[in-house]
Amino acid sequence: MATQSAAKVAPLADRVVVKPSEEAEQMRGGLYIPDTAKEKPQQGSVVAVGPGRFEKETRVPMDVKVGDKILYGKYSGTEVTIDGEQLLILRESDVLAVIS
Amino acid sequence: MATQSAAKVAPLADRVVVKPSEEAEQMRGGLYIPDTAKEKPQQGSVVAVGPGRFEKETRVPMDVKVGDKILYGKYSGTEVTIDGEQLLILRESDVLAVIS
Amino acid sequence: MATQSAAKVAPLADRVVVKPSEEAEQMRGGLYIPDTAKEKPQQGSVVAVGPGRFEKETRVPMDVKVGDKILYGKYSGTEVTIDGEQLLILRESDVLAVIS
Amino acid sequence: MATQSAAKVAPLADRVVVKPSEEAEQMRGGLYIPDTAKEKPQQGSVVAVGPGRFEKETRVPMDVKVGDKILYGKYSGTEVTIDGEQLLILRESDVLAVIS
Amino acid sequence: MATQSAAKVAPLADRVVVKPSEEAEQMRGGLYIPDTAKEKPQQGSVVAVGPGRFEKETRVPMDVKVGDKILYGKYSGTEVTIDGEQLLILRESDVLAVIS
Amino acid sequence: MATQSAAKVAPLADRVVVKPSEEAEQMRGGLYIPDTAKEKPQQGSVVAVGPGRFEKETRVPMDVKVGDKILYGKYSGTEVTIDGEQLLILRESDVLAVIS
Amino acid sequence: MATQSAAKVAPLADRVVVKPSEEAEQMRGGLYIPDTAKEKPQQGSVVAVGPGRFEKETRVPMDVKVGDKILYGKYSGTEVTIDGEQLLILRESDVLAVIS
């Protein structure tokens, strides 16, 4: 279902559209001891990727691709609701790591 | 009617003129569970596009074109009223994604 | 009368000298529903244009020319009074759009 | 008298030394309706000009020359007193326009 | 065990994944006289390294490699929990030094 | 005596070491009408000059040389005491002008 | 003893590891009249130097070398304790001058 609405959203520049993963929330609920001095990361899967930002007449290639499971900071990005589905639009620089 | 007044506004540099879409407001009213920690995005259709910003003697091409439906952050841009019609002038960097 | 005192002011770099248009104020008074979360734009006509800012040994050409009707943010620029006439000096980057 | 002490001050980089004009103060006293939301500009004549700031191994040429009457923002620059004469040292980027 | 979960995390750009070293905490507990005016550094070992950030069409090579023991500031980075193991994702610019 | 201890201090990059001039303090005491809205400038003589800051593989040449009398803002730089002599270390960009 | 633990710390990029000099503290205790409006500088000797920061595919050479006695601002850098020895890790840009 993520793919259905994601197909409709083409992020600009170096942005990625992410479907937050609910399992992550649960896994972390079990294992994570919160540390108030640090921002809490979250997981999701990438459903759409922008063409990269323009720098000196060329585009900087994106390191993230559709299907990647990624880690990102809790307060990163902007939530959007497309066809009733909650997605998150991040800049690639807000993506911390790809998980395999 | 958007096209009528938009034809009169030529945005400078990397700015776009957007007609906020009222359906979006309603759709979101139904589906969106507000999250106060995140800024609420909005939809609209692009009615005019600037020539791109000048960088090192060339213009950076615009990724957005007239007619595109776009997502943007709630507090982005400046509202203008042309011939009684409310429009919004954004920088392209404030446009999150194009919706199809 | 704008041209008379404007002829005396040569703005530097990428600045423009603007004669705020009083009709705009009235038109907006009638149609504009103020939204306190957004800055209110204003209209004026350009009476003098700088040579452009210097970047890497050349000047960036100006997109705005004398006679253009422009939109700008309410708190942009610096007011100056030349021969009793109130003008506004803006950077071109504060000009949102040209109206025709 | 301005020239006498100005000859002693060689501003660095893109700075200019300005002798604030007292007539301007009086002219403005008569005509200017203060607007607290905007910074009040002032006039003066340029008594010394720096060689321009260094950018990529060349100097950016100065647009302002000795003798120019200029407009600048009220809180720009640093006041200096040379031989009992009050002068102001500004960066050229704080000069709004040249008046003729 | 660090390697097990670290193998699953591929940091982006100039980020490194660090396993905080518990001995360091103890060693410091014994020797370190806290100075509230300075941020407390920490030690850890690098378990994964990003490909380097993209600058002008090439990647800036990373100075840190997997296995390095590093010093970093206490409030640097973002904590992540992968398979119950607490790791830290830092930018290389937050790494102060490599210890041998 | 300034030269004695200054010979011992080699400033880095675009820094200069300045011996604040006490006469200046007295001259200003007599002539200067303080204006609380502006920072008070000070005079001194340059006793050591750095090699210039590094920019794109070359050094930007310094405009200030040993022996110059300079004007600088009151809160610029860092005071140092070498062999009981109070000196000030400034960046060249904090030097307003050379006085002759 | 400084060299012993310093040999174990390899600072990254343009960082230097400094052994704060205790004599300096005493000398300053005797001679320095504190001025609360200025930050108090400190002395130390350089025990390790990074390879320089990476700029446009080359490294910017370091001006500071092991053994140099340097001046730095009081709140610069991060304190680290290696084998019970207190050291300070600074960026070279926080080094004010070399003393001879």
C-alpha cells in the first residue's frame, strides 16, 4: 500500500519520501532505554527518491534508493498524508544510515 | 480563474507562484491526525515559475513547471492578493514534492 | 515626480529604489484578509536599479528594470526621503515578482 | 576640514570613511515622518575609500569614490574621532546609494 | 557482538558508527576530574564508516576506518539501537582523534 | 619595550598583534563624546603580523604591517600578557583603518 | 611524560593536541589583571598535530608543529584525559599565536 501512494509523490532535489516502519517503533519500545540528552532515531523504508540537488550544473547523485530501510532522527522532515497514508519527506542529509 | 491573475505575476529567480488548493484542505481535514511537533504541509498548483536563480553566470534550471500539483510547508512563502485572488509566492527550495 | 528625485539616487550593487504605490494599499485594504502568520506584501514601481552585485569578477545582471511594478515583503528594505519624496531601497533578492 | 583628517585615515579592504552631513540631518528633521519599524538612513560624503576586499587573488573594485554623497543605514559602521573630527567607518556593503 | 549488528548499518556520507567503549567510562571514572565549563569526551571503537561526503563530483576520503579507537565529544551524534545493541552515529567532523 | 615581547609572539593566519596606544586613550578622553549606540574604537600600533590566511592553496596577503598605527573596535580580539606587557591579538578583518 | 601519552593520540583534520603549561598559569597569576569583557588566553605546548583539513582534494598545510608553545583562548577545545594526563584538543583556527 505504501508503493501505491508513494508512486504519486515525486520529491524534489535531494529529498526522499519515507514510510515510517511500525515494527521499529515496537522493537525500540522493547529495547531502547531513552536518553533525554539525545534525539531518538526512527526507522522507515524509502518509497520515493528525488533526482539529487543541483550543484555547479550537475546533480549530486543520491546514496539512498527506493526500498532501502533507513535510520533518521525523530524530528527530521515533514509529515504528509497522501490518500490517507502517512509519509515523511526528508532531505537525504537527514538520513543517518541504511540498514540491511 | 487562477490562470487569469497568475498571468500577471512573473516571479523572480527561483520563486514559484502557487494557487493553494481548497480540496487539499478538506481531504486533510478528514484524514490528517495533527502532530504538533511537525509543520503541517499544504497542497497547491503552480501558476507561474521564475527563470531560476543565477549561479556562476548561468541559471539553475527549475524542476517545477506551471500546472504541477505541489506539496509545501505550511509557513513557507508570502501570500499575495492579485485582483482579489489569493496566491502564494514560494522559493523552489520550499517545494517538498510534486504530486501526480 | 518619482522620476525627478529618483534620478538623483544611484543604488549600489543589487539594490533597487522603489516608489511604493498608494493604489496597492487601497486595493489590498478592500480585498486582503490579513493572516498574522504571514508577512504582508506590498507593491511599488522601480525608479532606479543598481548595476548588479559583483561575483567572481563579473556582475550578476539585474532582472528588474526601471518602470517595473513589483511585489515585495512589508518589512524589506530601508525607507529614504529624497526632496520630500518617500522611497524604499531594497536588495533585488527582496523583490518577489514583477506584475504586468 | 574633513579632507584634512581624512587624509590621515586609510580604511582597509572594502571600508569607506564618511563625514556625516549635518544638512541631511536638518533636511530630514523637516520632511521625514519616522516609521519605527524601519531603520532611519543617513547621508554623508565619502572622505576615504579602501582598496577593495580580496577575493580569489584579485581585489573587488569599489563602486564608491572620494567625494560621493552617500546614503547609509543609521546603525551601520563605527564612529571614529580623528583630530577632533567625527567620522564614520562603513563597509561598502552598508552603503545603500550614491546621491547626485 | 559489535561487529554482528554493525554489519547491518551502512552510514551515509561522512558518518561513522561507533560502539562506545565501557572501559573508557571506567578509566575516566577513576582519572577524570570533571570541568563543567568543558564538554566531556568519550571513547569508542568504529564499527562502520560511510563512503565520505560528496564535494564537487568526488568524495572526500575518510580518515577514520573500522576498528579505530576514537575520541568524541559527549553530546555528539545520535544513539541508535540495532538488535539490542547501543551504537552511536557521528559525523567524522565530530571525531576528535584516533587513539593507538 | 613593545618590540621586545612582540618579537616573541608569531600570530597565526590573518592575525595581528597590537600594542594598544595609551595616548589614544587620553586623546579620546578629551575629544570623544561617547555614543552608546556605537562601539567605541581604539588605537594601537602593530607589533607582529601573521602570514595571512590560507585560501585555495595560496595565502591572502596582509594589508597591515609592523609599525602601522591602526584603529579597531573596542571588543575585538583577545588580550594576552607576554613578559608583563599587555598586547591584543586581532584578526586583520577587525582592523578598521591605518592612520598616518 | 606529555610525549608518552601524546604519542597515542592522533588528532584528525586541522586539530592539535596541547599539553597546557602550568608555568603559564602561574606567570599569569602574577602579572595578569583580569578584564571580564575579554576571554582569558592560555599557553601550552603542542604534543600532536593533525594532517590538516581537506579542501578541494588537497590538505591545507598546518602552521603549528609538535613542540610549539602556543597561545589559545580559555574556552577553546575539548579536554581529554589519556593515561591520567590532561590534554586539550583544539582546532588550529583556535590557536592565536606561537611563542618563541
